[in-house]
Amino acid sequence: MQQRLRAWAERELLSFRMQQAERSAIRCGDAVYTLAWEPSKGGPVLRTIDAGFY
């Protein structure tokens, strides 16, 4: 299971997206992550949203 999670994190660029959200959080004070099932990809997809637009 750990290998599958690591592979997913690499495909989704998890570390990059977290850094991107943290930079926004410094400016706005908040960060928003969404985790949703994407049928076309056959798995979960992580998205970050600018807190100012949430």
C-alpha cells in the first residue's frame, strides 16, 4: 500500500502542490486542498485552490 501511495503522490506532484498551497497560505492565511475521485484517471486527484477564491 505504501508503494501505491508513493507512486500516486509522484504522479500528482504532491510535494509541489503542497509547496504551492503553502505559499498562498502565507499571503492569505489559508490553504484549500480538494481530494476527489476522477473516473477518467481511475483514482484520486488532488487540487489546490487559492483561498481567496474559495
